[in-house]
Amino acid sequence: MSNPAANNTDLNQVRVSANIKKSTAWTRLKKNKAAFSALIFLVLIHLLIFVGPFIWTVNPDATNPAGMLQGITASHPLGTDDLGRDVLARMMKGGQITLLVGFGAMFFTVLIGGLVGMLAGYYGKWVDIILMRFTEAMLSIPNFFLALVALTVFGKSPLMVVLVIAFTSWMEIARVVYGETLKWKESEFVEASEALGSSSVRTLYKHIFPQIIPSIIVSSTLGIAWAILTESAISYLGLGIQPPTATWGNMLQNAQQYIWTTPMLGVLPGVAIALVVLAYNFLGDGLRDALDPKHRGGK
Amino acid sequence: MVNLEKTALELIESPRKPPVLVRVKNAKKYFKLKKGIFSKNQQYVKAVDKVSFEIFKGETFGLVGESGSGKSTLGRVVIGLHEADEGEIYFEENEITALNKREFQKVRKEMQIIFQDPSGSLNPRMKVQELISEPFDVYTKMTKKEKEEKVATLLEKVGLGVEKKLSYPHELSGGQRQRVCIARAIALNPKFILADEAVSALDVSVQAQVINLLKDLQKELGLTYLFIAHGLNVVRYISDRVGVMYLGQLVEVAETEELFDHPLHPYSAALLSTNPVADPRKRKEKVVLKGEIPSPANPPAGCRFHTRCPIAQEICKTKVPDLVEIQEGRQVACHFPLLTNSKEETE
């Protein structure tokens, strides 16, 4: 129960113990080999995608009818596609769009899911009934098809893709946050804050929200992976972001005609999607263990 | 806004008593039990059932009873954390049960609570500085500097070093955490503090320190305590008067020493006889009650204690005894109070 540092009266020692405590989540993450290598991989790939275009300054949309479907050459390290565009540049540009869509969708997913879950959990009664029944109704619709319908109706701009993915995938986070809110609502410090006379908004923001942050971090990491996958699938079906803007998904779609002649065109975006999604999943699992040691069974 | 009639009445009623700070009249708090699909009747847990008592200004009123007797619920009803289903609660002769939310907010400042578990009642993600300045954030618009000064004085008052303001709760010991809770409770200069098992989670040596701190603060700030505990020795040490609760009702109210000397209600007698005394020569006979405490959802008819009472008669099964004053400052709810027993007990 009691911390070994509990009896330290010296200010410095208290500070040191605070640092130790702060670093434990990080040290736990470092010990998890899969999660930590996933993290390193993700840092590298994000650097490549977002910093790379400043070094490799070839225009990803510049066509060259004379040099279509080339293999690896000095001027095109990853070859060219069916319109003679540089694949390396397109991979970086497409990665940017795919990842930004992933982040954006994750942001809105967390925003909607977090709000719905916290409000339903904290206020209970009819707020709970309305919001959670709506969540369950949304969960019972196959959300991928809902996304396809919404995109067909509302258009296919990148922002719309982000919003559609968010609106079809916030329910999982809402349920996680709902459960956590219910749990923390019963805690004594929340009661203490109410006894003090805090407003409900203050209690929610100051006392309940900070406790839920670890779960939100984990869910959003897994949410990015899901959003990337969804975006790729939608783009592959031709309903996502439209060419000439490159995304890994529509590059994959474009490549399917040349799968026997130039397999590299399909393999590159496919492997990139798979690796990034896998890495985000590993990282999310690792973070779950790192942020909440109870998940590992023992204390 | 002095209610003349009431003040006059009070003067006639109790010429020597100090002024009343909290008056509880017929307070009731029932909790709904979950109803089964096939059961017809809604069942209630009668946590607090028609309880009336008074707390005088500047005193410590102890509340004892088994777990499940409704002590904590009563305490929470008194400070408005639970809304009473029936009955009235007066604070400084203002009926707070009649106030709306905004009006009640003003009274709430005067009534604070210290919880049992100091590690549970402090947000683990806040530093001591933030925890103690929370009352100021809620009720005042102090600047950061003013708050820091206030926190420093409060920390000093509860016997903690100023450097502790940078600590998180998990870096403190149990006693230190409870001191932080106390600092939070006294931050707004309240008149009344509900200490709900405030020392039960601490080990004995720390209990003594915290209780002495509470006593010192009472003297310094003129506080009134409602002190809920199951540790009888603690209650005896800190309380001026004690109320004994059984199944949601007060069965006896008396001055501390009188109650511990010669309890009048058979339940009080049984409860007190189980209290270990740190003196091996004093061998008291323990009154062992038969059976368990009945369910508060379905309390026995008549006197609630009759199922376990060693001296119960026929009348106890049918007629509910009222809490009546049978001696100066002593109220008992029993048809056969142990008036003769007192001499045997005191040898």
C-alpha cells in the first residue's frame, strides 16, 4: 500500500520519487519488445513520410508518358506507375494523406465517443438511456456499409472521409469511456468534490476526465489503425479520396491491373498499410499494459 | 432573519443548553431496492428512519453503531449530500431541506466532510497544492498567489510542511493524506464538519495524532463535529455527546461519560460491552447478542431490537418505543431502560 518514498521529508527526495513514478509507464513500455519496436518503426516511418518529401523533391503528380511502369532506376528508386509518376514520391505523399486521415478520424472519434460516454456515464438517467441506446443502435449497423453509403451521398473530399470514418467508428470508445466514467463516478474523491459544492461540469472535467485519459490514449492508438484500414478499404473501392491525390488505398486500387506485370506497384502500398496498422496495434496493446499494470494479471 | 418564536421556544425548552447548530427532525432516507420482474411491491432499505436529534454549537457529537446501522447515511443527509426523503434539517435555525440548489450552495460552504479513506477521497492525479486550493477554485476568484499563500497557512495548520504541496497523494503516508483532507475541509472556514469514519483507516498511533489535530482545530476555529466511527474508544475520547444507532434509528443519546458508564438501552449496553478496555484487571461481562442484525429492508415490527434483545417482553414486539428524554440530557428509545443496571456496572 504505502509507497517506499512516503516518509521522505526532504523535498529533493520527493521530487526524485515523483520522477521515478512518472517514468514507470515509459519503462514498462520499453520492456515490451513488440510495442517498443513498433514505436521505433512508427517514428521512422512518420519521419520518412513527413520529412522525406523535403529531401526527395520529385512532384508526385508529374506524369511522364515516356517512362511508364519502369522498374527500379537511379532517377526513380521505386520505379514509376502507369502514368509515369514517381512511386517513391507518391508513397510519401499518399502516406501523408492516409496518416492525416487516420489522425483526423481518430480525433473526431475520440471527441464524439468521449463526450457521449462521459455524459451518459456521469449524468445517468435519461441522458444515459438516450445516448447509450443510440450507441447500441449504431453498433448494430455494419459500419463499413454505412460509411460507403454516406460517402456516396455526401461526396468524397478528404474532410468528408475523415468525418464519415469518425461517425461510423466512435461507438467502441464511447462504451469504454462510459464504463470508466461509471467506475470513477462512484469514487470517493468525486463524492468529495460534490460535497465541496463543485459544479458537475467541474467534477467531470477536473476529476473524472483525468482518470480516463489512459484508456483514451489506448483506444485512440488502436483507433488510428482502424481509421487507416478503413480509409484504405474505402479508397480501394474507389469511394474514398479521388485521384490524382494519392493515398495508399487508391494506389492499391490503381495497381491491381498491373499486378502480374509490375507487382511492386501493389506490394508497396499494401505492405505499408499492413505494417503501419500492425505497428499501431502493437503500440496500443503495449500502452494498455504500460499505463495500467493491472491488465497484466498480477499487481 | 431570526425566527423569534422559535428562539423563544428554544430558550424555554433548554435554558442551560448551548445554542443548537444542527437540528434534525424526523429525517428519513429510504433507498429503493431493485425490483424483480415478478415481485409486486417496491422494497426499500430504510437506512435512516425517523431520526431526530440536535447538535450544539462547538460540541463533538459522536455517532456509533454496527455497520449497516445507517450512521454514514444519516451523516450525509445532515450535510445535504443525500437528500432526505422526509423530515427537516435546520442549520443555524434555517431549514436547509427547503432550500433550492443555489441557496443551498451558500450553506454548503459551512458544512464540510472528511471521509474514511484518505487515499480514496483525494484525486490521485492532483498535487496537494491543487487539492487544497480546490475549495477556493469553487467558491472564490483568488489569484494563484493568494491561493498559494492560503495553502501554505493551511498546511502549517494541519501540521504538514509547505514543501508537501508539490507531492501527489500516493507519495504521502495515510496520516499525511488525512491531514490534507482536513486542510481541504477547513479551507473555507466552515462551522460544521462531518467526520465520517475519519480515522478508521489509520493505524492507532496515527489515529491519536489526527484526533488531537481535530481537537486542536476545534478549539482554534470553533468547529462543531459530527463524528461517525465504530471505534468506541476513539468516540469516547473525542465526543461530548454520543448517539447510538441501530437499524436506521437512534436508540440512545447521552453525554459520553454517562453513556459509557451506564448505558440505558440494552443495545448500547451490548455494543459497549464488546469494547476492549486496555486494563487486564477490569473484567467485564460481554453481552453477546444472538443472531445477526436484521435486514434494514425488512426491519422487525415494534421495537427494532426486540429480536436480539435479552430483556424483550411482549410489548416490545408490537409497540415502537419513542426516543424520550428520561433524564437530564439523556434520551432513550426503550420500554425497559436499564436504570437499575447502572449500579452493578459501576461497582
